[in-house]
Amino acid sequence: MNPAARDVLAERRRQIEAEGWTPEHDDKHVSGHLVQAARCYLLHGRGGLAPMQTAPVVWPWDARWWKPTGRRRDLVKAAALILAEIERMDRMETQQ
């Protein structure tokens, strides 16, 4: 596995283990919050923008959860959030 994929999977694991964002918690985010958060990190991580230390207006959660760190790290966070959304969708599909 290449370093980028490894880092995304490690971030997803960190989100679950360190932050407590379990699959059961993620299943409550049915209104696109995971994708919206990923989008915020993606836009911040693409570069060319001044560092945003305050949460973007479209950030879906409390501002204390907005934690930009750097371009690559923000892209890893975005990818892990997208993975969380795909996992959530897959769980919903199997429940139907």
C-alpha cells in the first residue's frame, strides 16, 4: 500500500479511536455532513487560499472541530471523511 492510502486509512482509524466518530455515530449524519466537512478540508487543502483558522461558514459542525493543519494533512482528512461517508452509505444499503 502506498503512503497516501496508508495515511488515509490511518486517519479514518484515528477518527474512530481518538475522536469517537464510530460507525454508529456516522450513521446519524444523513444530511451530507460528512461530505460537507470533507469539502471544507479539500478546499482548504488545495492550496492557494489563506490559512483559515476559523471554521468556514459551510462547516457542518461546531467550530471547535475545525482543525486545519497543512495542505497534505487536510487532503488526508478530506479523503478519510469521504471514506466515512461511503462506509455509511454501504451500511444503509445493506440495512434496506
